Amino acid sequence: MATATAAAKGSRRHPRAGKRSEASGGSRRALWTAPLWNLSMEMQMGTQQSCQNYIATLKTWNLPLTGGALKKISRLKMCGEYFFVPEMRGAGVKVNLQYLQRDYSPVAEWRCVHHKTEAKRKNVQGKEWLELEEDAQKAYVMGLLDRLEVVSRERRLKVARAVLYLAQGTFGECDSEVDVLHWSRYNCFLLYQMGTFSAFLELLHMEIDNSQACSSALRKPAISIADSTELRVLLSVMYLLVENIRLERETDSCRWRTARETFRTELSFSMHNEEPFALLLFSMVTKFCSGLAPHFPIKKVLLLLWKVVMFTLGGFEHLQVLKVQKRAELGLPPLAEDSIQVVKSMRAASPPSYTLDLGESQLAPPPSKLRGRRGSRRQLLTKQDSLDIYNERDLFKTEEPATEEEEESAGDGERTLDGELDLLEQDPLVPPPPSQAPLSAERVAFPKGLPWAPKVRDTDTLVGLPRPIHESVKTLKQHKYISIADIQIKNEEDLEKCPMSLGEEVVPETPCEILYQGMLYSLPQYMIALLKILLAAAPTSKAKTDSINILADVLPEEMPITVLQSMKLGIDVNRHKEIIVKSISALLLLLLKHFKLNHIYQFEYVSQHLVFANCIPLILKFFNQNILSYITAKNSISVLDYPCCTIQDLPELTTESLEAGDNNQFCWRNLFSCINLLRLLNKLTKWKHSRTMMLVVFKSAPILKRALKVKQAMLQLYVLKLLKIQTKYLGRQWRKSNMKTMSAIYQKVRHRMNDDWAYGNDIDARPWDFQAEECTLRANIEAFNSRRYDKPQDSEFSPVDNCLQSVLGQRLDLPEDFHYSYELWLEREVFSQPICWEELLQNH
């Protein structure tokens, strides 16, 4: 459909936007006959008044109004964040109200903006946008872009709103939601091809650097939605361009596919010596969190940043394709399955009953009675060390059991999360190692390994072993999973050992690599800023005086008066926070997954800064609520959502209709956010014993168990994964009293060979090695960043010309105007500098 739209010049109208019946669309066609360029109030009587005065004048004169004009005035059409009232004709008066900057918030004033210059476009006068030829549409867009370069701020804003109306689908000339979405996509491709994004990027730079707006916002006691009008219009247009062009369809023409790839390249790489667009948005986030620009519309900035990262780096499906290509380049076998596709076929399990688990714990014998039996069974449960460590005996194992953890109440968990300083006052979960216990005769008679160490480094040879052993090892290697991270770590170790013989590493200039290089030196600030906003948007966070204000772009200038207005504002605020949580969680997850694929140490660098910024307790605090109520919350008004609000007449909102909400059983936005946060927490703690101990210390087990009440397969899977990695630290009593949860882990979570997660005797559970593990990882990350991204500091690796005659004989290219300032240069750089000639001559 879009191909035919782009190819045919004479008939580019959408099939649904064709002929309209007189019965259904006659009055609407008479109402929406305003030319596109007339986007403001134009009074042909020669006077310009406010909207209220104009209505009063009509009533005073008793003018006849055809088509129910007064009724249409009260029915404000709203498109996402902007209201639009179509043209109304009656008794020689033509009125067209422009956009009003509101979300769901009540309208405080009707502002009528008058700009007659838009009505003087002779090439399109008298026709609708859908009836114009493509050349006429391009000419009109070029005229709009030319008028964006004027000095007047108000005139630029008027033209930007006209471009926004085009990007939103020219809904004033459409009859259905399908038409609006179709023409929005068509107009966005047309706008990009005419250079609209570059023009709006320049305007965005101007608004970011506008010190007057920043200082004005800092002086105000309360910032409202009116302080970010220009920024919201610009970000809205850019968001629509990115989102519409990003989505691929089979019917897209070759011209559109080429435009998409060009746009992706333009956003991914530095163009005209400028930073990538994602870094500009990251700088807006940090500037907002630092308090230098509190008027920034942070919700729109985060949404645009998320979509730009998804567009440039790729979504989860594209990530799976990149992973297959990467494994093929490294000579690894292809992936057997896609985890997301496997989860789609899984069924959600019934949540474990808390009363039944409590009953099992009451029926279980006390720990004092089990202590005598535990010593005899310990040898059966002891984990054997790997055979490649010869003659190494476990000198620190004890026959006494580890301290057992009882499941704490929700109140204790909340106090632990709020006070992170309690972490230093708690006793260790594992007691210090006692003196070495005498070894049994059986262990002395049968040592673990050979009584001598190998004399060579080759531990893979199978020479002299029988044929069945050869076949067993071959089968093991065929089914052994080798990750991309293992290969990258091994290559990094080789480069560190032999930097001269292996030569300099060739790093491909991918969009992910370009983004990491740009974020490298400011990455801690970026992560802290995102987590600050996430904390402020969390439903469990308490209002504090020093917290950032994330509601600046949703609160109206005048607070609501009636109960209905207060309810509408409350819904809008909750929806505003939910969108922020969704965008931040998806953005962080995308960055971690792409950085992990690009290089494992890039992923570890971002992960460490998230952990250092208390991301783990923040996510646990987010889930320390009634998560089922959060997922089923209805913080939306369906009749005010785009594009429904642009087509249907706005009904009268009542308290009952706001309380009823929509008919959906759950909020997809909140479910998406919860799954992203669980996946983020799983990536931070996977194979990291020190971070897993943070889950235990912050008492995450009861918090995660409550999340199992949500019957959604993917959410339950990642909750069970998080419970699995900390099971060995929770004690035997917890495992016995939560057998239903243990059974669900066995049923749904992937298991690995020699994976004894259900037993608490793992030697890796020793807490005194955790700090060394994090320090080693940090040293490897710093060595990687220094080797790849820093210039070599050692002068012996760079050629130096120490011959004085050779240096003086070099020919330097000087600028053409250098001879004009030659004397000043001699005075500043030569004569005014003290030079010890004797020392200079002795050294050379």
C-alpha cells in the first residue's frame, strides 16, 4: 500500500481516505475544509480577538452558524499532546484554533495565534493536503523550512507546529485511525527527504544552549508545562520521524528503504564533526539531573533516546541476528535456540501458596534435631573440585553448617533497602573458617588428582588414553557451549601478554563501538542520571526536597479546581511516571545487551557503574510493592489517546468514566517495564557471587516470590532465575519451606552440567573472596579501556627523532597568513621563553 502511495503521483490517497459518503462524512468534510497553511485564527472581518470574546460576539450579533460551530468549539480535538480545533465557517467568519500544549492536563487557557503568512501559499491554496501532488507537497515543505530560519522565536514556533501537524498525519482530513497512521508515516518520510530532521536538530541545539530559558526556569518557584513549549514541539517532531522511519514493512518502496538506511547512518555516526545524536540526548539527561536545565521535558527526551538507540543499534530480533553472525565469524557453532522464542511457548505456573509453604516450614523439624544427621550426609553432598587443579585439598571446609537465613517480612526488607548502611553492620552469612579438620582415611587413600603435577602446559592432550575416552571427550566438545565472551576474554589476555608480536588490534567502526567511544569518559554520569530519574519515577519512592522534579512537562500552569480535573491530572501524572520507567528500563537493557555482544569488557564496565550507583537495591525497592496491582493499573484515558482523539468527537468526561478506565486486564506498559527490570537485575548478578550476596543481604527472596503471583511466563522465568542463583546462600531451612518454588525452578530454568545450585556447600560461597573478584574484574576493564582507547604513555613504543639537524631540517606547512603575525609569534614563543642553551647543547 505504501509502495503504491510513493509511486503514484496522481492517486496517492489512502484507499480508506477516498470517497466519503454524504451521510457519514458530509458534515465532517464541510467542517475540515481549511487549507493546511491556515493553522491559526483568521478573522475575515478584520479584527483579532480572543476565543472567548469571539464566542460572546457571535451570541451578541445572533449570527447563524451552520454545522453546529459553537458545539464544535467546545469539543477540542486532541492529538497526543496538542489540541487542534478545525476551521468553522459561518456568516463570513472563519476561525481555526491552533495547538494547545497539554497532555491529559486540564486546559487553563485557549491561546489563539495569528499568522496570515501561511495563507499566502498560492501553489496550494484552495486544496487539501491529501489532494496535492507530490511536487506541490515538497514545495510547501520547503517553504516551511525556509521560514524556520527567521529570527523571531514566535514565528519559528508557529512553523514548527505546522510541521508537527504534518508529522501527526494531517488528521483534520482523515476519517479513520488507519488513515491518520498511514498519512503520518507517508508525511514523515517526505519530511525527512526534504531535510526536516537536520533543520530541527539545529533548532534543538539552539534551545539547549538557550541560557535565558535556563535562567528563567531556575528563578521560578514552580516549573510548569508552559516553560518547555518549544522543546516539546521539536522533540515531538523528531520522535515521530524516528519512530515512523524505523518501522519496516514489506510494502516499503526502494526509495523508502534507502532513506531508512541513510537516516540510520546519520544518527549512528558523527556527521559534520558533530557527536552522534544519542550523545546529545544523553547530555540533555545529565544537564537536567544536575539542575542546570530543570525545564527540559525529560519524558520526551528519554523516549526519543530509547528509540534512537533501538534504531541505530537494533532491537532484540536484530540483536539475535548479530549474535549468529558474530559466532560464525569466531568459528563457533550456531545457537540452538532463541530464548525469547522459547519463552513464548511456555505456560505460566501457578504462584506458590504462601500458607502452604508456611505450613511446611512449621511441620519441618527444628534445626537442632537435624544437626546430628547433617554430618553423616555431608560427604555425599560435598562438591568435588575440578580435576585440573592437582593435589589441591580443601583446607577451609568445615563440618559445621552455614548460618541459615529465615524468610523475613516485607517491612524488614523495606527497611533494609532504605538503609544501605546496615550492610556493614550485618554479620557474615558464612562463618570464618575454623582450624583444619583431620582428613579421613578414605580421603587420604584416594586423592583427587595425580600425585605429581604435569611438566608441560598442555592439558588437552589425549595421547595414551583408551579409545572410549577419546570418543567421550569428542562428544563433550561437540555439546559444550562456548560463549562469545570466553573468546573475547582469551583474546584480550593474549593481547596483554604479547602486545608487540600480535600487533595493534583492528576495531571495526560499528554503531555500537562509536556509541561506546562517545560515552566512555562520561558514562558514570550518564548511568547515575538515569538511575536518579528512575528512582524519582518509581511508585514506591517518597517525595523528598532534594529529588529532581520529573513532572515539569506535565503539570499545568494553574492547578486543578474541580474533582474531575484533579482525577484527570492524577491519571496523567501516573501515566507520565510509567512512561519514564518504561523508557529507562528498555534503554538500559538494550545498552547492556549490545555492549556485551560488542565486547564483554564494555558490558562489564557499564554493569560495574550501575552496581556502584546502587542499581540493585533500586530495582528491589521498585518490586517491593504490590506488583500485581501495579501491572493491572489503569492510568490511561482511551478517548484522549492518539489517534483516537483526532477522529472521534471528544465525549464528556465524568468521574465514573475516569475510574472505569479501559477494558484491558493489564497494563502492557507496566508489564514491559517489570520484565525489563528483572532482566536487567539478572544481567547484573549473573555469575557474580558478590552481587548475588547483595540480593541475599537486601532480603530479595520474599520480594521476588511475591512477583510470582503475576501469571506471565517471561516474568516468572526471570524471577525464578534470580531465586536460583541465590538459593545456595539462603540455607536449607528456606529450601525446605519453599519446595514449590524449587520445583518451579527445576521445571522452567535451564540447568548446566555440575550445577549444584540447590545445595549450600559450594566453596564459591566464601564471602572473603568477593572483594578480590570485583577488584580483579575492575583491573581487567581498566586495562582494556586503556589499551584500546587511550594513547600509549610509554615513549619507547613510539618513534622519536632525537637528531637536532634532522628536526631543524623538517619542512612544516604554515598557514598563508602566518607571515603577518611572525614577529608576534617570535616575541611570544621564542624571546619570552627562558632557554638554557648550555643544557640544550649538552643534551644534543
